[in-house]
Amino acid sequence: MIGLTGMLVLELDGMTMAVIALSLFWIHVLLISGAGVMDLVELGRLRRRVLAARAGEVRSARGPGGLLARNWVEQLGRLDRRGGPRQIHFHDRAQHSEVFGGQVALAEGGELELVPASAGQAAVWPELGERAKRAGQVDAERFGQAAVAAGKAKGFERIVETRIVVGDRVWVIDGEPASRMILADHDPRAWLARSIGLVLALVIGNVLVAGLCTLLALASPHFGWVSMIGAAGALGWFLAVQPLGVAVHDAVRSPDSAFLRGRWQDG
Amino acid sequence: MSSAASESAHAETWLVRRREEWRQVGIVAVYWSLLAAMFVWPPARSVPVFAAACYFSFLNSVVIHNHLHQGVFHSKRLNLIWRAVLSFGALYPASANIPAHNLVHHHFDDDGQPDWATPDCVRFRWNLLDLLHFPNVAGPQTFAGVQRWALISRHPNFVDQYRRETAFAFGLTGVLFVIDFWTALFFIVLPQLYGARCILRINLIQHDRTDIRSEWNHSRNFVGRGFNWIMCNNGYHTIHHNRAGLHWSELAEAHQREVVPRQDPRLDEPSMVAYLLRTYVLHWLRPARLDLSGAEAGSGLTSREHRRAEANDSAMAESTA
């Protein structure tokens, strides 16, 4: 049995606990940055393909109504229960892409024949800001019925579709044996640059903030006011960087599978 | 036995619904005693007491899990107060378990999107890093999911109760910081976070490389008797998923009766420690997905939608004082 003396032998003094706490802090800081590096590696693989994207204009399409390709998100809307103005909150259930096939006149000259392809073989990238804006526009006539449906157990189902049709500008990223063909309705280099920037900011910023907190926590005199501010900062950063890491990871999902969500508000 | 009949059969126990609940009350009492001892009595700030506090913090989260399925006490008001007590121990509002665990995780589905604590949310090649990193992803996904669910929830008291638990957990921890910053940080917050993060890791441990589409091969069970005594039978995970209304004290028997004849025997692990060593320490890479096709013998269950609706009704009844 460990008596009082024995317990004192295994005493955990402030310095030992500080080392333990900082070690745990840094393990998780590095894990979060490490996960960011994995996102960067994937974006890096995509970069080579995106830089080779070929711009053009849709000349003909085999889909209904001159449809070359589409991306659609299945959403379920549910009524806000908190009171106040009526709102419907949307939740993504699934994202899909489909290419019907057609011809694209390339800006560099020549034509590109696209064959039909469904999910797994092709991805259609919508411009995310424009899609979110379109999906958020409240249809005043439809809102009443939608709110009634959203208040029921089944919810209000809707589909948000992005279409690429004859006459549209399009960017084509050719498929490779191990990857899907990508069709974008916007220049995908802007999305890629923003995504790489976001992840780099997380990876580097995380280490810098953690380093600053650590420097303050280790300031002399140990366990003084400055040290305390550093430790409180480290705890705060430990709690904050986790949702930040997830938010960044979600923000760089490829546009064909990016979350849409959103809401409608009455009036 | 129906839940109403079951409850009346146990109504003679004083204060708690079943006498087995005293084990859970005891776990929480021991945990608070360990934290209090370390906070006020410097000789208690030692390796064994600190390690015990971390372990009991994990057990406190196990009690949260059980309590949010079936309240410990006869009094619903006392059950709501108990949630706040448990929330301090884990530094998160216990009621988060209703959407995160009872309504989403149990059915591996959030209205068509994956479970917020899906094992697929981590992807390091070195599997030990997956275990360490898992709460960094599953935790934020869970709390973001809870926030979204709270906006549309029909549970009338959820938001108020959630706020009360948050205020108590963070308020009391804040008071301890004001009294003695370093002691609170090292001997209160570290154990709190350890328990909260380990209960998230259990999702990975119990479901990684199983088949969540299956009705009987979706979970890994840890069937050691001593382990299940202190863990209040939380090792029997398959039957708990499928019969969420069953009290934890009845899970061992139900596991033998319903799960063993139906599930792939590789999903019964005699020891969690041995499993953790084998999976995360002795092997570098994440194991392959188990081929469980054809292993399942009949469902014998109502649909997942039906079970989710039952869980929702039960949680709503438990949350109303």
C-alpha cells in the first residue's frame, strides 16, 4: 500500500505538470497541422491537373435542353423551433454529378468531345459563392408551403442544381486512369489557390500561435502572470484550433462535394 | 418487460430507479473526491491520484452516456441536476449526448450524412495517430452538429438545459481557475479533458473496420467481466446499439442471448487493453476492413428509423421535468 511518503515520492510538482501539459498541447497542435499537411498533399496532387485545365465554350450537348453536365445537392429543410421570424435550415443529404456528353470549343483552338459519365467517373464543380447565393434566395410564394412541410417529420425536400449548358464557359480537367474528369463552370485555379492558402494558414498559423503561447508560458518567473497568460492562451488555442481545423478541412472539400447547407428566412 | 413495467418493478428502490445505479453514483462520487483532494490537499497531487482521476473522468463520461439513455434517479428534476454535475466532470454539456449519441451515432446517420463521430474522419497512415487525433475532429463535428440540431429540435427544454449545464461546467471550472489557476489547470482541467476525449475515442475503437450497414456486425465488443463491471457493461456495444432502451445492467445477458448467435465472432474481444496494444502499438498501419459479408444471421430488429423515433421519444420524456 502506498502511504503518504510513497505518494510524495510520486509527487507531481508544478514543473512536471507543466511539461506534461505542454507535451499534450504540442502533440495535438502537430496532429492538427499534420492533418492539414495531408490536405495540402491532396491539393498538391490536384494542382498539377487544375493548372492543365482547358477553358472553352459548350458548343453542343446531349442532355435535355442543351445540358452538358450538372451537379445537384439533395437537401432537407427543417423549421427553426426557436421562435422569432420563420426560418428553414437546410441540411445536405447527398451531392451528385453527371455529364451527358457533348462538344466543347477550346479557347486554345480545336474541339473536345466529352463522353457521358456519371458519378464516380466525373465531377462537376459549381462556383460555390454563386450557388450559395442562388440557394439562399427565398421564393416568397413557395416559402409558406415549404415552411409547413419543413415543420413536419418528413421535412421539406429540395434539390439545388447547377447546370452547364450550350453557350456556357467551361473548364475541363481531363480524367486520368486513377482520377475522374472534372468539369467546372468557373476557373478552378481561383478555388485551388484559395484552398491552398487556407490550409497553409492553418498549418503555419497553428504552430506560430502555439509557439507564442509556449514562449509566454515558459517566461520567467515561471508560473508568474506572463506565464499564466501563456498557459491560458495555450488552453484557449487548444480548444479553438480543433473546430478551426475541421472548418478549414470542410472549406477545402472539392466543389462537387462541398457543403451547401444554408437557410431561408420569411420576409 | 415494457419500460413502464420495468420501472414500476424497481420503484421500491430509494432515490434511484435501480439499485445498480448506486455503482454509477459511486463512480462520480469517487471522481469528485479525487479532484477535490488534488485541488485542496497538495500531498494528493501525485501520480496515482492523478492517474485515477483521469480514469474516473473517463468513467464519468460513461455515466453521462448511461444517464442520457435512462436517468439514474426517480426524480426527473434530480436527473436534470445530475446532468449538470456530470457536465462539470467532462467539461462539456451532458445533454449533447441526446442528438450526438442517441439520435445520430446509434443509427450511424445524420439525415443522410455520416455519423458525426464516424471512424472515417481520421486518415493518418500511422494508426496510433488516428487514435490520438480522433477527438480533434469528432469533437468539433459533434458540437457543430449539436448546434445545428438545436435550431430545429422539437425538444422543448433542450436549449435551456444545455445552457444550464454549460454554465455550471464552465462556471465552476472558472471559479476554480480564479481560486488557484495552476492547480485548476493541471489537476482539474487535464482530467476533465482526458475523460471527454477518451469517450470520443471509444467511437473509433468500437466501430473502426466493422460494417456499420450491418445490423449485428457494426460494433466491436469488449467482453471481459472485470472491465464490464467498472464500465457499467459498456463493453457490450452491439446490443446497446440495437436495444438502446435496455438498461445497462441487462446488457451482458442480452449480448449472450441475441448478439453471440448472430455476429461475426471476431467482433468479440476479450480484453480492451490487448486490443489497443495490438491495434495501435504493435502494428503501425490501420488494419484492413473486416470482411463481414455473410456473417450475419437474420436481423430480428425493427427499422433504424423506427428505433430512432423511439430514442427521440424516450429522450424527450427524460428531459421534461
